[in-house]
Amino acid sequence: MTSRAAAAANTVDYSAYTIAQLKAAAKEKEIPGYSKMKKEELLEVLMNDVF
């Protein structure tokens, strides 16, 4: 499996997550300030790994 295929296989579709689920995922990834983020912000950070 190529690294691109491996990355695609590990991609999570966060768009269907609730805010509580998004915050739990952000906490697990140790994203600073996640508790004050709105759903759209959490989605952006989690899907793009920008933190």
C-alpha cells in the first residue's frame, strides 16, 4: 500500500460527528483550545490537522 493509500484509509469523516464527538476527537489529538471551538472550527482542525 502506498503512503497516499494508507493516509486515505486512515481518513475519518468527521462531518457526521456531533460536537461532543468532535471535542472528544480533538482532545485525543491534543488540539489546544478545542473546548472553546465551534463545530465548523473543530471540523477544519480535525480534517486538515491544522493546530
